[in-house]
Amino acid sequence: MALTNLTNTYHRDTYPAISSTNPSLSQAGKTVLITGGGSGIGFEIVRSFAKAKASRIIIMGRRITVLEDAVVKLREEFQNTEFIAQQGDISDEVSTTAVWDHLNSNNIFVHVLVLNAAHLSPMGPDTLKMERKDLMEAFNINVWGNFSMTAKFVNQPLRPVGEKLNLVNVSTAGIQMNPAPTQNPYVTSKGTFTALLGRIADEHPVEDVQIISFHPGALYSESGAKYFDKDIIDWDEMALPADFAVWSASPEAAWLHGRFVWAHWDVDELKSDKEITKRLEQESGFLKVAVQGLTEISATSFLKKK
């Protein structure tokens, strides 16, 4: 078993348990908002939610032409789902506020939020040589931008009392490579936000808002092509994280509320593993972004009497 694998089976493509065509994962009647949904993994996540019969999918991104082109393709493939191209920049508070105000004024309530947009650059071997503006931009998008979207999602004015929400965070938080050309602000900022989501999950029960963060795998996309040669490794299929996002937004994943998992892991093996179940019940920090080597991340341990 690989060090990055909690299950014996290591998937590189989608499979029946997480397939978006699985009736138990149906998103019928739901409105889904996906950031960065115009291309790459985001576009494939949109397709998977459409396959899962989502009633309406809002694709949010900065490049309106990319969004509109994506919507044209999606409407041709999926006639029973409504697609909306929504221009917006998650790093800009004015922009995100305008997006949610627009949805509210049009009586659109979002049931599922998929946080896929991220700031990847700059990349380099020496963090101390980076410009302050580059470092802060990564944190502004990957931490503040995603937090702002999360807060506005949970606090929607149109949300019915008792209505459960689902939040899915696509993240490579905490993944280290050696040598590390892809580290620096991206992984650090994504790790920070994923850790913050773990805290939010502690404050909000799964019946209120189900929160799942997952590593999507090694994907060759438009953004990745800027830094990696296509032949450098065997890339994972886009369908794996795309369908995993749908599974994460279903009741099937409720038992992983607040945790960070990998799309590669077999979900049936995860759920049937008694040791994993035991650790989830007994260790508040298990499968969360935290200090390595600690089994508990709360202040409770400091308050215990000897």
C-alpha cells in the first residue's frame, strides 16, 4: 500500500461506487455552483453533476468568453440541465458580493457549492525570492476568496430553515514533493483554507452543511500544461475527481464531514475499514490538515488534569 493510500485499491479513473450515473448520488432538483468551471477539471466536474441530473448548474469564472463557450458545449450534451455562465472573481469581494446578490435577486438558491478555482503561480524552488504581491495574491484567492464564497453560500437569504447544504473543496493541501517546484504559496495557502474548513465543520454539523475536501489527483489541464510536460508521468483521468466531487456532495459521503481525503482511495474500502472508522470516531484531527504527529488538535488536551 502506498504511503499516500489508505485503501488497497488505488483508482486512476472513475468506478461504479462514485459514478455520477449512480442513482444513489442523484443531484436531481438541485442547483450547483462551481467556481473555475469553464475549463479543465472544473468543466469535467460540471459534466459529472449534469450526468447526475442536477437541475441547474452555475459556472463561475473570470473569463466570460471561456464560460460562454463551455455553456454552449454543455447545452448540446445535456438538454435537461440549465446552465448559467456567471462571471465573477473570487479574490474580489465586490465581485463575489455582486454574484450572490444577483442570484438572490433572481430567486436562485444554491444547494451545492464546489470550490475549484485556485491561484497556482508563482512556482519556484526558493520561497524567499518571491515578491510580496505574488505571495499575497495566492492567499487572497485560495484562502480569503474561498472563505468569502463559503460564508455567502451558507448564509444565503433564500435558504429555507433546516435546509442542508453541501460544500466540496477541491484541494492539494499539504501534498509535498521533493524536490518541490510546485510548492510555495499554492500548497501552503490551499492547506490553510482546508484546515479552516475543518474548523468550520467542527462548528457546523453535517445536518447543516456537509463539508468534504479532497485531493483530485495528478491531472493534465490547461493550467498544468504551463508547468509540466505531458509525458512526465501517467496522468489520472479527469473523470475520477469529477465523479468524486458528485459523490462528496451526496449523503454517501456524510461520514467524512470535515475531512480531507484523496479521490484515488476506494470509498467502499474506506467505509468498511474498521480501523479507519475507529480513528474517525476517536481522533478529531484524523484526515484533517494539522501538525504531523499529533492525534488531537483541540485545546482539550491542554486542559486535562494529570
